[in-house]
Amino acid sequence: MKITIFTPIYNRAYILGQAYDSLKKQTQKDFMWLIVDDGSTDNTEELVDTWRNEKIINIKYIKQENAGKHIAHNTAVQNCNTEYMLILDSDDYLNEKAIEILNNEVDKISTMPNISGIIGNRYDAKTKQCIGTKMPENIEYASGIELYEKYKFKGDTLRLYKTNILKEFPFCQIEGEKFIYENVVFDPIDNKYKMLIDKNELYYGTYLEDGYTSNTERIKNDNPIGYAYALNSGVKYGITISKKIKWTVLYINWCKKNKIIDAFNQFSRKDLFVILYPISIILKYLKR
């Protein structure tokens, strides 16, 4: 068994069945489905127990106190016993040949220390259309940052990582906050490693009203320090000056708005902070 499929979940029993149905249909079933329940109060646990009793696929279920998706991710990495971990959100599902294809692809990268994993497109579950742009055809390996900034890729992605690399880059825990954007972990990995680009249609996503995408502003406001970390990471690891400038201005204004203490000393590019501080104030004034 090479791959663990990690699914974080919080009160998603009503939709998790589509992921389970897709995993039951896999042409290769030599994988572990690791579900980390972030303190659900619905019938998630009973539902998963029913599936485990069916013994169609290997399922490991861990329930933790509600701490946020990023802490569920840390829990999954700590409890992953396979060489690779594929992230599958609770409202998403896989093509029936996904594990078969990924099992073949991980063999290509197993002896390549400069490759962190596999990245591919995410497809809309309803339309079956690619979400954003398709992966560049003439590139076999690239980091996630290179895809977005150098090759102008847009959209969501399938991501599979070598577990030992994920163990190097855990999410931090911020007291009083329950969300940190994934780039805080993905960016430093991208800074050290590239990924194998998969061009198959393997991963389907659904946007729900209670999901992160539909509640971006509320989540940012509820987790101001976590969002500041994400902006700081984008500046530190970004490869284009335009992104560094844009995210520095956002960081300055965000920290001022939310009265984040020690924003300057925590920032990765103090030179940009000093240069862009007056500009950010002017831009904020003009917006008013």
C-alpha cells in the first residue's frame, strides 16, 4: 500500500457519501482512507462505522476536538503510515481510475529527492469542466508557485505529497483561531521541491454554501493572524515582484485594520514593508 487518502471533515455527513462511493469504485483498492473528524456534531461517526463494517475499503477514522482544518491536517500527517498522502476534501470525489494512475505515477518519483509529490487539475463535479486553466502541456515538473506565477495557471488542484516531506512542514497553531490557508505549508515545500504534473482527469470538486470558498471574507475576519501568515508566506516565497508588492500592501493594510501586534518584525521582507508602507496608506485613503 503506497497511498493514504486524507479527508478532513466537520459536519459533512450529508455529502461524504459521494467520496465513499468513488473510493468503493476504484479499480485498485490498495489504499487507506484516513478520515480526520474535526469535532463533528452530526452523524459522521455512525456513518463511517457503517462503511467500515462493509469492509470494502480500508478506513481509519480519527476524531479530534474542533481545532480547524489545518490541525486535522497535522493529525493526518502524524497518523499516515504510507509513503504518500493524497488530500481529498469532504465534498469532493475521485475518478474510479485515480488510485491506479497515481500508483503508477508515484513509482516515477519515489527515487527523485527533488520531487515532493504530484499536482493536477481539479474538475467541476457538475459540469466535468476543468476549474480554471489546464496544466501546461509542455512541462513535466514544476512547483506549485511556478505553476501559478511563472506559467500563469489558475484554478484549484489535486495534491499528493510524500509523507516524509509533509512531516517537515506542519501547520502552526494560533490561539483563538481555527483556520490557516494551505499556502503557509505548500509555499515552503514549493521553495525546496518541484512536483510531477498530472494531466489526467482524476479529481472532482463541489462548491458548497458552507465551504471555505463560499465564506472567504468571514473566514479571513475570524482568523486575522492566520490570514496575515498567508500573506507573509506569499511575499517570502513568491517568485514575481508584482506578487510581492501586491501582497505586501495587503499585509500592511490587513495588519493595521486588525491591530496585529509586531507586524513589521514578523514580516519576511522588511525592505518592502518600509518602501510600500506610505503607498499602502495612500491607496487605502483613495479607496475611501
